Amino acid sequence: MDSSKNVLFIVMDQLRADCVFGELAEHLELPNLRALMADAVTFHRHFSVTNPCGPSRASLLTGQYSMNHRSVRNGTPLRHDVPNIAIEMRKAGYVPMLFGYTDTSQDPRAYHANDPALRDYEYHMTGFKEVVEMRYEMSYPWRSHLINQGYDFETFASVYVPVSPTGDAPKINDPALYRAEDSDTAFLTDRFLSTMPAYRETDWFAHVTYIRPHPPLVVPAPFNSMYDPAQIPLPTRHATPSDEIENHPFFGPTLASKTPAGNVVGFPDLEPTDENVQALRVLYFGLITEVDQHVGRVIAFLKRTGQYDDTLIVVTSDHGEMLGDRHSWGKFTVHDAAYHTPLIIRQPGNAARAGAVVSEPVETIDITPTILDWVGQEIPNSMDGRSLLPLLRGEVPDDWRTYSFSEFDFAEPEAPTLWEKALGTGPSNSSLAILRDARFTLVEFAADLPPILYDHEGQGEAVNVADKPDFLNDLNRLTRLMLRHRMKNMDHTLSLDTITKEGPRQKMRRNV
């Protein structure tokens, strides 16, 4: 490498796109992300290719659709030999530093049965150097920090119970046990900033993963009360949950699987009233603003140390959050809010494109190929995504995709899910695929279930029009397009290799 090339790859957890740009963003204070967007290129049609956390990060970091890597649930092993961003960056001479987590379930064929790596679905992905462990269900360094700071708690779960400032019974919008300077977000940022000063002497790659705004929705002061519930819009939804369920049999177990009470700790009987829904949305907003503050600290560090113009900055999220839309919470569904995520890329030497917006559809699997392309490392044939460098320059390749594609597996081999029980499906057919073009969203199921078709020039996700005669041609067209997409993107790890008398030969993949 002839000049300094650093990579800062920031991933927030469960951040939906319209909180960064869109209707909800108008209600949030995000000065640092907005300043970065003014100096970067923002992708307005960026979608996660799968849910939930483990599968989405497997796709994000391997550049593969889940139909190829097949780590389709939290706890489903990822094959140990799948190329990923850490392994490939090592080939380019980088030590891939991880500040946080990748939620990677390890391949049991590569470990002894007693290895702790096989007791935790949140293990770090092969190839990364775990600088600081910051996992949702573990976070031992942060727990130790809280103990050293004098906080008193019986279990790790109790850390997420809000505390009443007056000593009364806590309310969901009361502040967290810990001060803002000791939050998980602050702690991770502090560890990054305390680690990185000496690395200015070399090229570096840092993957920084913030747990927030992922639930539990508990927020340190003052972020817990900085937004007024009366000033933010109610979720987009039908009048009642039953109206949503009428759209398709899938939505009955979907609404039952995650309720408002599941977003907080200590309130098992929380009712889905408008008051409670708005309180939860305010807490979610507060967590986003807290992360924004610490992203600002990281950007300030790069500028202060003279590294800003040598660093490719990528900011995104692993997946979205329904936040009460369609009477749903979390990400276990088919709607855009669960998959539509922000993507901001600040590329050194691209000042002419500062503040630009890309409207072409892009996917989480494109990020790893983009980073590899920028540092000059070959993109493996196994990766389904494409480099975004042409779009960053303002060039749209003639063969760029016109749609986005996502998948979701709703099975659980150890214990049947609500969907499996309600729909009569099993581990092999409890899955769905989503294709979104400029006008429609098509959802097809592996099981013998009717499709879902949303017309975004009509009533959008409020009405399933798959059974309407006027949309039959569109349904057939999109179904064929989805089939062709799956056929063209079957695993290419070795499919372009040939064993010859002269030895193995390989053709490089042409992504389509």
C-alpha cells in the first residue's frame, strides 16, 4: 500500500433507516451523523438481506446471502471456511480489530466439544482480533467496569431495569442504573479511543459494533427524557392488531412473538397502550442520540490525530426495528422497517460527492466487497455482494440490480416456534424470501402458503394485493424474477474453479 489507508467500520444494532433520514429523523437530534452525511455519500435504499442479528452479521461480514452461508438463526453455526472480511483483510496486511461482537456461532467441526466457543452464539468471527468483548448477553469487561465504578446489581439482567430517581417503583422511562458516562455505548467508545492512538503509525482496520439502540430499552439520563412522546408520530398501523392479521396467516404468530413488554426488563405486564408505545419509541430515540454523541467522539479523534482523510468510514446497522409499526416489534417479520437500514460511506478523496444521495438499491452484502475493493484486495467468488465504489463516484453500472432481496428463517430446531405451530411448518420449510423493486414488495414462502404482495403506489404494507386479479401479471413477473435471482446467486465458492491437467484454474465471478 503506497499511502495510508485505514478502515473504520461502525455497525449499530437494530437501527432503522428512517430514524437517520426520513420521517422519524425529523424528530431526532443527530448532529454528528448529519455532519458525517454532509461529508459522505448516503444510500437511501439499503437493506439487510436477512434477520436477526447473527444471520445479518454473517451476511454483512461474508458478503453472502443467507441461502449460501446458511447461518440462518442466532445459534446456527457458520461454516469455519467461509471467507469473511477479517480473513480477507489479513491477506491485505491488516490486523482486523474487533471492538464489540459479531454474533457468530462457531462450526462444531472445528472445535473440541468442551471448547467455550461452542457454548456461546455470540462468539467472534474467525479472523478477528477481539480487542474488547462487548456482547449483549455477556459483556464481562463492561460489567467489571460498572462494579469498579461502585454500581450495585445482583444479576446482569438487573442492570437493564430502570431506577426511579425518587425511590418509588420504577417506570419504563426512568433512567438507567448507570450514568451516561458509564453506559455500554460510552464504555465501548472509551476503549476504542484509549486503544487507537498508537495505531496512527500503521494502516488499521477497526470494526466497532454498538449494541444500541437494540433493546432492552433502558436509557441513561439525560437521554431517557430528551424527547416528548406527544411530539412524535404514532406508529403506522391499522386500527387493531386483528386488522393486520387479516392480511396473511403469517402475521398472527408474528404479532404474538414480540410484544412491547419484550423490549424492557422488569415490566412483564406492560400493555400495548398508545402511552406505553410512545414511551418506548422515545427511549429508542434517546439511545440513537446517545450513539450519535459517541460516533461524534470517534470522528473528532480521527480529525484531531490527522487520520480523517486517510480513513474509509462506513456507518450502518445490521437490521431494522418495527417500533410498533403494523402493531409489530423487533425484526422478525417481512416489513421494510425490519430490513431498511442506514448506510453512510465517507471515502477519502471523494470530496466532489460530499452530501450525495444514492437511490439505487444496495444490500448489506455489498459492504464487505466495497471495503476489500478500496484497499485493493481481490473479492472472493464466494461473495454475492458487489463493490459500491462506482456508486460512490456517481457512476451506475449498466447491470446494477433494480431490486433488493432478503430472507428470513422462522424455525427453531430445538423447540418449534409460534410460526411453526400456527402454520404447520417444520425446520426445512419455515422460511421466506422478500423481493422489493421500485413499486412492489413480494414475499414468497418455502411452505405451501399464499404469497404477499404490497403495492407501494397503492396502500403499501397496509393491504396484501396478491389475490387481486389486477395484480396477477405483477405477481408472476416478480415470482420469476425471484426464482432467477436465487438461481444466479447460488453458492459460487468453487463453481468457477476447474481442475485441469495443468492444475486448478479459476475464473473470477461477474456479479449479477
